[in-house]
Amino acid sequence: MAKLILSMDGLVLKEYTLTKERTTIGRKPHNDIQIDNLAVSGEHAVIVTILNDSFLEDLGSTNGTSVNGQAIKKHFLQNNDTIELGKYKLKYVNETAAPNKVPEEFEKTMVLRPDAIPAALSRSAANAETVNTAISAPITPAITSSQPMRPLSESQALRLSTSPPMGTPVEGAPSVPQVQAEPGAAAIQVLSGGLAGRELVLTKALTTLGATGKQVAVITKRPNGYFITHVEGDKFPIVNGKAIDMQAHALEDHDIIELAGVKMAFFYKD
Amino acid sequence: MDLGQALEIASCTDPGMVRSHNEDSVAADPANGVVVLADGMGGYNAGEVASGMATAIITTELQHAIGERPLHWVDPANGVSLAHGLLVEQIAKANGSIYQAAQTQAQYAGMGTTLVAAIFYDNRAMVAHIGDSRVYRLRGNVLEQLTKDHSLLQEQIDSGMLTAEQAKFSQNKNLVTRALGIEAFVEPEISEFDVRVGDIYLLCSDGLNDMVSDEDITMTLQTLSTNLRLAAQQLVQLANDNGGRDNISVILVKVLRDFAVHRGWRDRIFSWMK
């Protein structure tokens, strides 16, 4: 469950858990989070929570609301975001993406029972403010399997993507496809025929070689290196004088490839 | 009508790099133009059981049902084509069986599965889906997602709470709002699409689209369209290279030829008179 830690001048004042679908923040006593300070408006802001996601919205307050130093109207809260209202700070903590989560649990699809679907999302939700949808309503959880995790192969050195589109650094967000380790830059240099001397740098995950309808092969760029695979044609690509088979063939520095009558060299750049 | 000449089908399913079991299931009946994919969920190996039941029941039942009356025949009682009706019927059967099993066997309690099923007939594709497994179509150079996920995340996007970009950072991923086998009755979403020669259809579980960008999927299908089996393997490999955090399944259907149903002059006149 996500929570908010209220502080001022570095001193922690109180901790709030985001249990309700709407958590109001303001100076007036009816607010869920009451901050008794003149710099805070009577109804300053609201946090709408849909299960594990929370959204902050400024309610047209006099002095505005900021997140991580930037003034916002509406903001999709991420773990460790700091909300600023006047001199008060509210730190948003959402450990659903905690790194200590068992890998087997990542990405496990679960079913939301109809009664657990937050009312805020239904079309008739306009008057749903007084309806406190039980966010903690049972979701059928997958029972954690006690099977050992399949070991990741050594080539899977993963780096977390560090540039989310909203400009807010997202800590440990495993749900974002991670940038894989890259092999060194490599290229193909044509050695024979009309295009001799031409160099083609292998930047994409897949690079096609050959002539459609005659003979086509593809070079795949993977975390652990480059591989050549036959795609179509009666003849298979020849690497260092020997024809490869149906399987992907790992390319070594300075390998000579022969394909569709053209000779080319594969090499790593510097 | 044997669609084996008109359609080329390739599939690949993989447990991924993290999971020990593969709870996805894929099945195809090329002669009848039927493809089915399911992503199971549930404790222990219940997910495997649910998805396996879904693909087996639906392919087998459709195989038996197709052939007597042409799929494009429209039932005058409800204006629904036979293909549509058959899909609804067999999906309901699968749902009933999975639900029953879940109710009667303790180790299967709560099990369910997503589903995508398609019947190709008469230059058309009738697509049914439940959950967040998807169908894409590559036509020309454009990849289009043909199904909308039945998921909490999609509902957030639909209600304007999140943009598609922000959705990547949602913690509500992988929560489906509809699944097969969870309740006594479930309503699949069914749509019909016109099919053209050259089209490539991709059915996949979220283990693919969560790990591989649309750009990479498009590039892979375009580059390897002449070797569909390699294209399917390459998609799975890409998902694994990007982390492979879930089971990955793909079914590719490439349209090689026209497969319009030959209509006699009587049929044509009657359909014109409707």
C-alpha cells in the first residue's frame, strides 16, 4: 500500500496510508490530510488512487502544488516523489515495485474480480466520490511458486532504463523493458562486386543481407554478440569458406561471409 | 475449404528467462484457418492446465463444427455469422470446463486464462479475445493492434487517467478485468476484420509486448516475412534478450492467397436483396 510521509524543515510530522480512492489535502479539518497553515488552501489538492497507481491533482489552490520542485496541475506519482505545499513536504512512497520482490512474481497476470474494479474508472463514476471502493478487495493472487528461479544466462547483464518520459527519475521500475547490454559496435565491409569498399555499420537488431527471392540472410545484434542466420534461398551463407546450417551462426571478428555471390567481412569497430 | 494453401502459420512458445513453468498455450488448425493462444494464471501449475484446456477445447470443437455450413452464413434469427456464433459457443464451452475444474479441484481453485482466438474464412478474420493477450496486424508497413486489452491499465487509459506513455510506469500492469474460467459466464469481445493478401497477423501473450517495442516487432516481421518460423523465433528471442520476465508466445499468420468463398449467383442475388 502506498503512503505519504509529511514533514516540514526535515522534521517528520506524520505518516499517512493511501487507503481511500480519494485522499484530500488541505487546511480545513474535513480533509484526510489536514495541514493547518495559512499557506495551504482550504481544499488544496487531492490524490486519486487506483489500486497501485496514485495521481496528484491541485484543486486550484492559491499557492499551487509542486512535485520535485516543479509546479503541477496533475501528476502521476512515482515512488519517492516529493510533493511540496508551501513549507510542507509529502513524500510519496510506493514499494509495490520493491527490488526485494521475488522474480517469479514479476509480470504475473492476475484477475481483478468485478467488484474490485475501482468505481472511478466506470462511466457512471461522476458521483462516485462518496463511494469508497474497497481497494483492498481480494484480487485472486497467484500463489507463489516454490520452484527455483531459472538462472539468467551470463549474457543478460541488464541495466535499468534511466530516462522515463516524464522527467521524474523512477527508482527500480522493473515493469519498464530494460535496456540490454550491448555488444561492441560492428560493421560489414563489402569486399567484392559493384559495392566493394562500402561499409555498413550494424546498428539495428536485425540487418538483412542479400537479394529477396534469391538468397537472404540476417545478422542479429544480441547482447552477447552478432549472429548470422539464413532466411531464404536454396543456398546457405558461407562463413570462412564453410556453409552454415539452419541455426544462427556466431560471428567472430574478421569473419568472411559469402552471400548471393558477394564477399564481405564482419569486423568489430575499434 | 482447405485454407492450408492460403495461409502460412508459424508459432513459438517459450517459458522466458525468469519463470520455471510455461503457462502459455498455443494451437492452430491450418486447414480450417483457426488459431488459438492462451496465457494461464493460477497457483502451482494451474495456469498451465487452464490455458491448455482453453486451446485444446476450442480448436477441437471448432474442428468438429466447421465444415457443415459455410462460416459466412448469417443466421437470420440474430444477424450473426456462423463464425461468430461458433466462436461464442466454443469459448463458452471452454469457460464452463475450466470453471468446473476450478470449482471441483482444490489445486485448481481460482485458475483462469486469457484468450485470443481467430477464425480465417472468406477473406475475413473473426477475432475473439478475453484479457490482455493481443492480436496485431502488419499491413504494408503499419503495425496495428486490433484488440484492446481487458485490463485495469487499459481502463485507466480509456478514462483519461493515463496516457499510453505514462502507462509504462503504472504499477497496475498485468491486472486483467476479464478472464476465461474465473466466473460461470464470460463475454468475449468479438470483432471481424477484412483480410488482404500480404497481411501478417500476430497473436501474442503479454510476455512479448511487455518486453519488445512495437517498432522492433514491426521491423522483425518486415525483415523476416519470407521465413515466418524464423520471425516467430526471433520475436521470442528479442523478448528474452530484453529480460524475458514472463512466458512468451506468438502465433503468426501470413496471408498468401485470396480465400474468398465462391458464391453462386443465387447467393449473390439474395445478399444484394437483403
